[in-house]
Amino acid sequence: MSGHSKWSTIKRAKGAKDAARGKLFSRLIKEITVAARDGGGDADANPRLRLAIDKAKEGNMPNDNIKRAIQRGTGEIEGAAYEENTYEGYGPGGVAFLIETITDNKNRTVAEVRHIFSKYNGNLAENGAVSWKFDRKGIIEVPNTMSEDDLMMVAIEAGAEDIDPGEEMHQIVTGPTDLDSVKKNLEAQGIEIKESSLQMIPQNTIAVGDSEAETIIKLSDALEDHDDVQAVYSDFEIDDAILEKLNAG
């Protein structure tokens, strides 16, 4: 099983949940604003904006909120000056973390991210220290309604690289620039798509021991809960028995 499936399984197993509705909307608005700023307000000509709008609709964001975020990005109405930054760091046991942020105050954000690492026995690292351990991929989740062989054939014909089967959901893996076209090809064939996103996928995972698991989970959760953080990626893997012990405790 490849690394992207391991990481998504870890996140589900540790009980990671989407932010509260208000925080989720804030993150989506930032992404839409930056996407429109960098690629224009026409979603048909801007794949990043189209993906952000799709995610906003999946999160039941009102159309007026989406429209205003696009207008802020294109400069039609005033808004915050957002900056994208990616931070790299290590947690206990040498676990690697990549943190993608969008902020209107870089100095505040980096100080707070550094504090979170320090609080949970980790540390920020130099740019490039851990990013080489990850590959950017498109991930499309579809319901488990067909066999692995049938889905593989359909996915490859649609332009995908691979699939990772699951009990309830299958993941279709694409190249980072192929996500939009693969998604359209699958939809044209009547495949229901639950979610699609660009993610940083670890090439390999690190098994986390009993003594470090709880702290690493707390570190990951604290980073994900930060208002300026858009996404957190890591390469840790926790045995099911350890997770069950933590959940019971």
C-alpha cells in the first residue's frame, strides 16, 4: 500500500475532523481569494480556483461568500493581503511535517507555528529539510461501488496514475497537473466523486512507538487547528493497537 493511503488512514484513525464551520469557511475563503488573485477570477480558466470553489460548495458555503472571495482576489473589492508560506519541521522521533499556510501576517504565523512545535517536543527546520520526502499528487475519493480491477481500468483510462482501494472509499491518484482532467473524465463516465484535492504525500512512513504517539497526535492536531494553517502533512504511522490504547485512555 502506498504512502498516501497510509497517511489518509492515519488521519481517519486518529479521529481527525474538519474544523468548525466558521474556521472551515475562513480557510476556504483564503484559498479562493489567493487562487483568484494568482490565476484570475474565471474558474473555467483557473483550475486552482475551480477546485477551491468545488470544495467550498462541498462545505455548503453560500454563493455570496464565494463571489466576494473571488472579488477580493481580483481586486474588485478590498480585502486582506494574503501570503502563502510552507513550513517544515520535525516532531518527536524524527517525524517530518509540512505545513501550508495562508496569512496576512507572516511574522505572527511563523512565531506561533514555532511555538506549537516547541510545546510538543518538535522544532521548525530549514526550507528543504523534509519536503524532499513528499510528492505532490492529486487525490480523488470515490465510493466503493465497483471492484478494484474495474476501477483501476476506468481510472487509468481517465488518466490516473494509480488507485488505493478502501473499505468504504477508494482513492484515485493523479499527477498534480492532471487532477482536473481526470476528475472531468471520471464524471463523464458516471463515476460519483466525493472529494478531490491536491496533497503532499509521503514517499515512506515512520512507525511511531507507544511513548511518542500521543505527543505526535497532539502536535498534528494543534497545527491543524491554527487559523492560518491550510493543510498539515506528515509521514508518521501508528499501529492500530497503540491507537486503540490511546483512544481507550
